Amino acid sequence: MNGWTLLASPHERVAGEQAMAGCRDWPEGSGVVIGSGGSSGGRKWCLQTWANLEQSARSCGQWLRRLGIDPNVVRLVNPLPGHHMGGLMPQIRARQWQVPLLALAPELLRSPVELLEQHGNLSSDGRDAVISMVPTQLQRLLADPSGCRWLQQFRLLWIGGGPLNAALADQARQLQLPLSPCYGSTETAAMVCALDPAQFLAGQSSCGAPFNDVQLKLDAASGAVAVKTPRLSLGWLDGEQLQLFSDADGWWQSGDAGRIGSTGLELLGRLDGALNSGGATVFPEQIESALGGLPGLEALLVVGLPDPEWGERLIGLVKPAPGTNGNILVERLRQQSDGLPPAQRPKQWWICPELATNPQGKWQRKRWQAWLQSQESRESPESHG
């Protein structure tokens, strides 16, 4: 394992070290061992070479140039942890592009007033401020006037790691924030496509066209997204062996469902998270996007439980914002869901004050499904529908 560096959070470091110690099939070269997944299919420890990371930074820089942004005159801002691909890549880009990098403690984004006071002049020296963040961070900042002003400094805001709901996107457009929804993964060394901010501001909602070193294709039956790129991870640690991500032709099956339109890739949701509701395949991410913009709603997650009539009964878990009446909020959600197709309407709603994503901004759906099952076994939901 010489030449390979583990990047892990403190609570995952032991698991990563054990995975590395067990492997007897190390490839040549050097790079990082970094965790992927955990939201549905379990944690995998991926190998990404330094060469792949450098190639990702070059590809990203080429994309910026096509927008008229010189990567050599930007200031990168990084509010994500370094053991996460979204937090590692700004470091690689800054070094390659030879530009300043401002690392922010993720906790600082929870204090927009302090954030604006400390970092309110990011472009004072003529550099374009560029940031990568997850939708949860964007949502917190947009909920505060100081957060909105801080965001308005940026020339470009990449938003990835999870779905951007429609209401949040509309709020960003009203503020003329140059958002660039993007798609990528640890396996692909970060972004493989990103939307031109001008297209976002014009009302488009895709993740954009693939970068120059990326090919995308969809399975005709399932809509599964497959990715082909020279910067695909060498594989993941599986006992004594290294398991490959790609098939014989070099394609990686991402596990996401999508469609490709005139402006690029539009994600529908995780295939392993799709629900069977009334004979229809339902992606909970689509429901959350449609309902996620109500005032007073801090978080919303839709999960399914087995149901003899519907196949799976959709249930909405709701976290009200501080000071919001949960029962009134649930009633508003129920009313808004009446505008969805019947198969997409949650049948019950639970108020869940502790509802939250993991530190990377991803939903651990199986965890919250298990929480719901434990609650149903001993009490009634806050609201029935």
C-alpha cells in the first residue's frame, strides 16, 4: 500500500485502515484511498490516483475557460471537509491553477452574519470567487439576509452532492446567483458535467453537458446513467482484492437514473432508492424537490414502507424550522402534495425534529426508514393522511 494515503473522517479512520490492511492486490502508482457511498449501498473505499485528480482539475479548468472564466485568476473557496471528494478537489485545483484557496470550517456557514463579517470581500483584488457546496449549505445561507449577501459575491457556485429542489433554485435565480448544478462522484474524481450558470439563470434545471474527457449514456429500459472517463477510480477495496468499477468496455454504472435533454443530464434519483407506489416507479427525490420549498420547512425526506394495496406506502418525514408550527406545516405539505400524481402523494406525515443529512449532505434513506419503522411500532404519527 506504499504510495496510497487514506483520507477519512476521525470516526471512519479505523474502518479505512482495516480495509487497507486487508488488501493484498494493490495496484502500482500512488494516490488517495477515499470513502464513497454510504447513503444506500454501504461504504466503499475507492482508489483515486494523483494523476486522475490532476486530470479532473484540468478538465474543470477547460470548462471554466469555455465560460469565459480564467482559472488562473480565480479565488477558490472550500467549505467542505478534505476527506470528501468535494473538499479534496479544491485543493488540487488551487495547486494546479496556482490560485488562492480559502478553506472555511463547515460550521461557519451556520453563522451567516459572522461569515459575511469575516469574508465579505472575496473579490476585492479582482479575482473571481468560485465555490463548491452542497444544497444543504446553500439552503441555510439563503434563509438569512447576510447569507444571501455573502453568496452574491461569487462569480460561480457549483452545487452538487445532492438534488437542488425547485424552490431553492427559484430563490437563487431571484437573487441572480450564478449557480452551476453539477454531477460527479468519488469514483469519477468529482465533476463529470456542470450547467452553464447563464442557462441556470434562464430557467434550465439540468446538470449540464459532459466535460471534454467524459462520455455519458443511458440504459434504454431503466434510464440508468453510465459514465466513461479516463479518470475513473482504479477500483475499491473488497477484502484481499481490488474490485473494478468499470465493465470490460470501460463504463461505470452509477446507480443513478436520469435523462439527457438539450442542456445535458437531468437526474431523476437513485435507482436503488426508487419506490413502487401504486404500480408506478417513483423517485423520492422528485417529490422532495416539488414540495421542498415551503416556508418553515427545514428538511423533508420521503421514504417507503411495505403496503398491501400500494406496494410501498409513501411517508413524508418533516423537520420544521425553529419557531414553525409542525402540524400547520404538515397540513400545507399535504395540500401541496395534492397537485402531484396520485402515486407520488405521501399517505402519512411524521414530524421528525432530528431529521438531517450526513456530513456530506447526503440522505441515509435506509437509516431514516429504520427510524420510521421503530416509531410506527410504538406510537402514532403526528398527522395522518
